[in-house]
Amino acid sequence: MDGAPYKVPAGALAFSVFVFLIVAVICFVVIVARRVFIGGELGGPDVSKYWTGFFLFFLWFVYILLSTLQAYGIISGFN
């Protein structure tokens, strides 16, 4: 132990948090829009609930995909 501070580089964290923030805001907009136009966040007509579920799954997939591509250096982050 030489008394030097222990530093951990942030790496992909900033990019991942930024992508998560964007996807989370889109999810909240979808949930609020469902409440306004359908009358509730869950349920409703079959077509709208399945499309909403598919869209939210797609957003999760986009988040995982972009975070993985950035972690492996295929796309650049905020460096």
C-alpha cells in the first residue's frame, strides 16, 4: 500500500446511463399517452396492449444492444 487513491475508470457508464435515460423518458411518455387515450396504463384493447408491450420490449432491446455495442467498442461513446 503506497497510499495512492484507488481509481476506477467510468468506461461505458456515462453512455449507458444516457441511453437508459432516453429510453426511460420514452417509456414514461408511452405510459402517460396510454392513460390519456386509453384510460389506463395496463390492459385495454388487445391490439393496443400488444403493440405497447412489443414497443416497450423493443426499447429494452435497443438499450441492451447500444450498451453492448459501446462496451465492445463497435460504436463510440462519450470518449
